[in-house]
Amino acid sequence: MPRQPQQARAKATVSAIVEAAAILLAQSGPKALTTRKIAERAGTGVGSVYEYFRNRDAVIDAVYAQLIDEAVTTVMQADSADVRISLRD
């Protein structure tokens, strides 16, 4: 079972893995994504990927979750006047 990072270094590793996966997804799509490619791009070993993620799909889920969190944060911080603009505008 994957473990949750506790220390700053472990959190940085997880962040690097998620960022690497996001870049690779944008470049090649999910079908071309492998844990080996993620690890190589993140500058870590494949074992580190599996230490924090069950499989490749769990890394992809983490990328999507991060994107959603960033989008929600952006919307929540938006000026209320901007949020009320008509979609047609």
C-alpha cells in the first residue's frame, strides 16, 4: 500500500512525480505514459513512484486532482464581478 509523504523531502518527491506526469500527459497523452517515463522525468527511481502511488493511474488521478484544486482556487479568488459576467460576453 502506498504511503503518505510526511517529511519535506518526501513531499517534494511526490510533487516532482505529479509535475513530471502532468508534463508527460500534456506531451504524449495517457496511453504513452509509463511509471518508468514518470520516474525518469521526475529524476527519481521507479520504486519511488510505487512508494507513493499504487500504479500509473493513481499518478494520473493525482494530476487531475491537482488541476481541479488549482481551478477551484482560481475561481474562488476571482472577483465576484468577474464571476457574474455572462458566458456570451
